[in-house]
Amino acid sequence: ARSSSDFLQRRDVIASPCCSHTLLDMKAAVRAPVPEPVRAVHLFRDVVQLLVVATVALTLWADAPASGGGFAEAAVMSNQTFGSLYAARSQTAVHVWASVAEQPGEAAAAVGLLFVTISMMGNSPVAWVMATLLCSVKQPDWERHVALLTRVFGGEDAFLFHGFGIVVWLLFAGLFLVHGLLLLPLEWGYPRWLADLKIQPDKTVGAAKLQKVARVSLLNLLLVLPYIIFFTLIRKWSDGRYGVRHDGEFPSKKQQLFQFGALLLVDEVLFYYSHRWFHTPAMYARFHKQHHEFTAPFALSAIYAHPVEFFLSNLIPFTIGFIPLRTHMVFVYIWVTGAVLGTQTHHSGYRFPWIAFFDEQPFFHDYHHAKFNCNFGNMGVLDLLHGTDMMYKAETKKRDAALLAKKAA
């Protein structure tokens, strides 16, 4: 197994663009820490991103005035002058500000929801597109979606929910395959400008292992469909008291943000403890060892696991909260998309430049695959509580002490 010190030295190298000339020299001595100017640049980038998120979220949330029009549409109209474009944008800004003043809590929730959704999805360009599309859905959009599914699957509740189940499965499987295949060339060093960002650069996946991953992952994806169909029928069997819903009041941004926090808490608790359970000797040997065949994971290996583990430690933790919370289906779409893109980012083996500076992923989970017996959770809260992140933190402190000693010498 790769040594902890090498792993964490790599962590510092990737974090600092000033060290790009030594990125490929993994056998060199201890690296210099991330320079303060670089930290400042990263912090500035994150602040700018937050401002962009706020602008996009508030613009999507507030109903734009009819005369505002889109900037791209206005720009191609020959009869529009720069002054009229500026006036249209100013009118939109005034309208957004008035909406914020009228409903400050809902506006803040809109910003918070888009921010945490993009972060959950990995902060990538794909994450921005998907989060923006899904968080922009409003009641009229949803009604058109329901009308379409009603025409295809019929109006009876059970058949309609079969339709929702199929849509969720297509979203889950389609995103997993497309996004995973999009990241696959990185395993062979393409494109070159991202190859230097690989956390464990000496580990690659061969054709034989890739075929094995494909077989297991496709089987798990197929098994998701009956699980989702079964899950959607809970509403019918409970006479609407439990389970996901598609009708009734469309969830506000506050409600969606609450759902996000509640589901995140449920997932973290159930995933952490089930994951530790699968690391007990009997469960590890029987089930979890398969997932740890890759000490350096890649995106498509995210659901490379025994079906028993996949259901108990992956599917159930991130979906069981739907039942008591009566999650609206529009947020199910958001949550499923976030789970797929997020887990593939955590298993990608790459620290992409767009990931927020404060985010420990994918270092945190990649270290788990490298060392096996630490970093069991997603967020690190329960690892902190139970001390299962001590190895990771001890190596970090040891590295920092060595860096300071070398600098002082």
C-alpha cells in the first residue's frame, strides 16, 4: 500500500499551482506547504463563486419581469442598443432586489440550496449545469412534467408513480454512466493538463479490471430499478402518509433546503455506521473486500460493490429519509443527481481545480481506500466524534511539522 506520508505530500502538491514543476516527482523530499498567496487566491476564488451562486440563484428564484428578456436573446436583436440592454438588465436587477426585500428568508434559502447542491455535486462544470437546471424548476414547470408522465403512464396513482420511478432510475443510471465515462480517460492520463492532479498517480486501472467493474456496476444499476419502483409504491400502501409525493403544495426553497439538511444527516449517520459494520472482519471478508480491490478508486468504481453492501450501505442510507419526510419528487431528482455526481467525484482519484479550498474531498475518501481503517463517513463529522480520522489528521500534523522544520533549517 502507498505510504501515508507520500499520500499527504501529494495532497499538498496538488493544492498548490506554484509547485506544478514538481508534480510528477513523487519520490522527492518533503514538499513546501501551500504558500499563503496561493491560499489567498483560493479563498478569493471561493468568495467569487459564492457571489456568482447568489446572483444565479436569486435571478432564477425571482420571476423576471416580462419585458426583461434574456441577455443572449436581446444581444442578437438588431434593433436593440447597448442602452436598452443595460436598461433591461437594470430592470431585472431591481425586480430581483424587490423580491429579496419581500421574502428575505426564501431568497436566502434559494442561495443556500443552490450552493450546497453544487457543492454536493462536486462543484464541476457538469455540477453547475445540473444544479442550475434542477434548482430553477417551479410549479408551472413541474405541472407540465406531471402532465407529460400522466399522458405516458396514465392518470392512476400507482401507474403514474411507476413512471416517476422509471424517470428516477434513468436519471440515476444515465448520469452514472455518462459522467463516469466522461471521467474515464483521466485514468490513462488524458487530458494531460489534468493528469498531474491525480492523487495516487502510480495507480491506474487495466482493461481486465475495467471489464469486471463494468459487469458489477451494470448489475447494481439494474437492481436499482425494482428498488425504486418498490420505494415509490410506499405512498400508495400508506395512503399517502409516508413516502415521496408529486402533488400537493410545491416545496418552497426553505422546505427544499430543510430536506437537504435532514437527508444529509440521515445519510451520514446510516452510511458511517453501516460502513464501519462492513469493515468488521466477517463482513469485510464476505462483502466489502470487493469494493476495496481498488486502493486508488476511479469514478466508475463508485458502485463496484457486492449487491448486499450496495443496498444496505449505499441505497438505503441516501433514500430511506424520503419515507418519513414525504420528500417531493422534484427534490428527489435533485438529491439523486447530487448523490451520483458527488460519489463519483469522491471516487475519481482527482483533486480538480474547481473544488472548493475548504473541501477535504476527494482526499478524505481516497485516503480511506489507501489505508482501509479510517475516514468512514462522507462529511467527517462522525469520524471526528469517534476518532476514526485520527490517522489522517496525525499524518497531516506530522507532515506539517516536517515542513516547518525544514523551512526553519
